[in-house]
Amino acid sequence: MNTGAGIVGGLVVGAIIGYGAASLKGGGKFEDITLFELDGAKYKESDLPADIRSNLYDIRAEAFDRQNALINQFALQFGLAKDKDKNVKADSIPAFDVLVETPAPTDQEIMQVYEANKARLPENTPIDQVKPEIERYLRTQKLTDAVRAKNQEFVAKKRFVMLAPEPTSPKVNIVLDGYGARGPAGSPNVVVEVADYLCPNCQAMAPEVEATYKELGDKFRFVAVPYALQPAGLSGTLARGAFCARQQGDDAFWKYHEKTFATAKEKGWKLSDPDSKDFVVALAAEAGIDQAKIDACVNSPEAANFVKNTTDNMRKSGVTGTPSFFMNNRRMSLANKSFKDVVKATVQPTSH
């Protein structure tokens, strides 16, 4: 096989295709694998602490994504080669730039790139001096676009299906007492979000999570865990505010929850911002919940204990960062997948 077939102009085609492009079947379980022996006793993965099992899963998931990209790349390359010669052998596949025709860069395109980057070149650099490099850049860009389009075509037509087993996240026991919940009680599907209101990725995910719940909320119970990455700062204050809002009921909690995410993003609050009870009281007013009760609660020992216990419990459950999502006590992997797609693929059928 042409081992350089996936590289064109220094560009790894697997990066063009992306991970997870093909549909997946199967699953892998590692809990029963014996990993090591210590002082005559053998230890399985299920014997390890949750944070270690979680880190092992991260390593396997990353390796699976890389494996998936490589297999996806080869399948696309093999398929394109078969389109040209149905008798082609797997060990003699041409490179992508042979399999995919792309138009040569025009003088106008070359000039546009030259003009756009002229200020970055040494003064008075003539176009003829950099023209070969610009041509290589444009050819690579055109090939990138063409390969991506071919891959999308293969996926749409379901010409190949990825059968390599995907690793399964370890099962943990998340204590959910005291957290805001909505959706059908007793549902066989429980989705947990562990998020910090000041975490930029959590803020970015919030609209997608809310939209998914509105569309699929009859299929799962949704629990939000306010997690403070910086308990001594504003991060901890907002988490204490969530606890205090929850004392007024689930409706009050969700109003506070949604208002806090939106306001924190709008105002650009950061994890490094200092503790400020006034922010929480103002959020309560904007959310339409009882300000006096929030004001009396937010600096209470009970609220402080809530933040500490949440930190301890979530770390024991393998949470190492935010946002973290769990479905039925297994961490959900969102690598190159949308939250909605993962939820739809994971929920168990309900009795109705």
C-alpha cells in the first residue's frame, strides 16, 4: 500500500474527513479486564477509583477517534479507487490527488491570495517569487474541499459502515439528591449535566442542551448539577445561589439556572472573578424568584456545604472538568457529535 497516500502537501487527510463520519455499531466493555497484580492480588478495572476509570476511558476514546479517522480515510480512499478500477487491490491504492480531480488554480485566484497576504511578505516581494508556494497552497485547499465533499457523499449513500467497537464509559454511582430535575419521574433514562456557570464551554452548550430537552424531554429525566470550578470566587457564589434557588422548588431552580447561564455569558463574567452575593440577588430578581430568601441563604453554612459536597461527590464520580454529561450513570462522549444525537442514540425505549 502507498503509505503516503493520506498525505498531500503535508496535509493529513484524516484531519479533513474528521472523526466519527461513519455510523457506528457495537460497543466495548473493559470493566472485567484484569489490569495488574499487586502483592499477589489481581485487580480489574472495576476495582479502580472512578477518576482513574474515567481517565482510562478518555484515553481509549481518544484512541478510538484516531483509529476511526484512519479507517474512515482508508475506506474513502479504497472506495474511490474501486470506482476507477473495480479490481484494485487494497495494497495498491493511488493517492488522493490521483483519485480526486481538482481544477488547477487560476491566475486570478493566485493574485487574490498574493494581495491578501502582501503585507506579511518582505517589502517589494514580486508575485513570481511566491507563485509556486501559492499554487501549492491552493491545490491543497481545493483537494481538501473535494475530499471532504466525497466523504460526505459516501456517508450520505451509506457506502460503508464503521464496525470497530467503540469503548464504553465506566459505570459510576452519581448521588443526585438535592439537585434540580425535570422530565418524567421514574424515567429509565436519566441525563445529568455537571456544569459551571462561568465555564465558556458550558455556556456555549447551554442553548443546545435546552433545545434538546424541549424536543426530547418526554424521553428522559434531566438533572443539572451546579459545579464550582473556583469555589472561593464568583463560580462558588453562583453555585450557592443555585442551591438556594432549589430550596424554593424545581421551577425556581430552572429559572435561576437559565438566567445565570445567559447573564454570565452576556456580561462576560470569568472564573477569576471574586465572590459577590449581589450578583446572585440580582439574578434572583431577574429570574422572578424570591430575593429575600436567596439573600438570606446564599452565604449560609448549608449553601457552602452544598458546594463542597458537590465537588467531592462529582470527583468521586470521575468528573475532571466541565461540562460533563452522564446518561444512566455512564459518561457521555460528545467528541465530534452533538448532544442531541448522543441522547437520541442512547435513550432506552419507554413503556409508553
